Amino acid sequence: MRGNWKWLLALLAYLVFHRFSIAFVAFLVGALIDASEVHVETFRVVSPLAPGGFLHSLLMLIASIMRADGKVVHSELDYVKSFLNRNFDGNTARESLYLLRELLKQDIAVDRVCDSIKHQINYAGRLQILHFLFGLASTDHPVSEVELSLIEQIASALEIGKQDFESIRSMFVEETGWAYKVLEIEPSATNEEVKKAYRRMAMKYHPDKVNTLGEDVKKAATEKFKKLTEAYEKIKAERGMK
């Protein structure tokens, strides 16, 4: 019946009263009913903080990272505030922060949250979520072991490949041979394999692949793209490649 009240009421009015003027009034009343139904249905669909929605689920992962090491620091909160303010209107950002404070008091079933996200976001988007969570964990340098363990659990639950996980991890956790790990290759790779790896990774992490996920996610993808280039240039310099 949704969206058809105006025609139904107009028809009934004409059949009963046989007057176009009354049928027209009934049509207008029906149109108002149809509009109210569309409004309610639209609100249900687009409400960004609805349980099970992407933003709600992301805030649950954010809360789990923030409380992982037993303390919530200002740098983490500022990082999240900046993300929300850049990507959502003022009311949604404020409501998100209020919800986050409540989520910080709760035990969160990370695997269940990730299962929900998997069905809403493509693989490229899930990679950027992982990048964002590493960025959050690194705001109070360095990434702690408990944070790293939790992010690894999240990556597994989001079905992120091991090489992709190691690549993103190498951007935030300093270690020997990080440039090769970013490109997902071994130090023994030939120069041609290095070039192919860079082209493959550049295609995988190009910012255009996450255009629909908001400016902040696209910015994170751009930063990762720059990190890929930095790793590639470092290897080229070490090997004297052209």
C-alpha cells in the first residue's frame, strides 16, 4: 500500500460522492500520508547511528581499541573527534561521541561486529578501516602489544589477508625491512619483481577505490598510497634502480 494512498482515497471519494472536488481533497490527504511514510522509511534507512549500521559498528571497533590497553588518552579522543567532524554533520558527530562514551563502558564482541561490517563494506574499504585503527592505536606511540593483538584479531575477523595486514602494520610499527613488507615482497626479490609489486599494490590501494566511503577514508588511502611510494623509492635508492 505504501505510496498509493493518494490514488486509493481519491478513487473511493469519487465512487462515494461522485464529485471531483472531494476526490481532489482526498488525493491531497493521501499524498500527505504517502509523504509521511516515505519520510519514516527514509529515516530508518539512512540513520547513521542505527544499531548494525556502519558508523555504529565502526564506533564499536574504535571503543575496543581505545580501551584495549586499559586507558583512554586525549590524543585518541582527538583523533576520533577529528574523523567525525570531517565526515559528518555536527549533530551526528556529537551523537557519535556520546555513543562512544557509552560503548567505552561495555564489553564488545569484536568478531560479531566485524561480521556485520563484512557484509556492508568491500575489501578495499575494510583495508582502510584497518589503516584507521592502526592510526588510532599509534596516537600515543608506540602501538602496544595488546592493541596490536586486538587489531590482528579484527583483521582476521574482517578476512584481511596476512600480507595486507603485514603491509599496513609495517606503516605504523617500526621494524627492519619495513619497505619490503609494505610492498609485500621478500628482500630477495629481483628488481623486476619490486617494480611489479609496486604496480600491483598501487592498484590495490588507489584512493579512487574508496571514493564512496567519505573524505577521511579517502585521505587515509592517499596517505597509504604515499607510504607505498616512499617504500618503493627507498628500495630503489638502496639498489640503485632507475
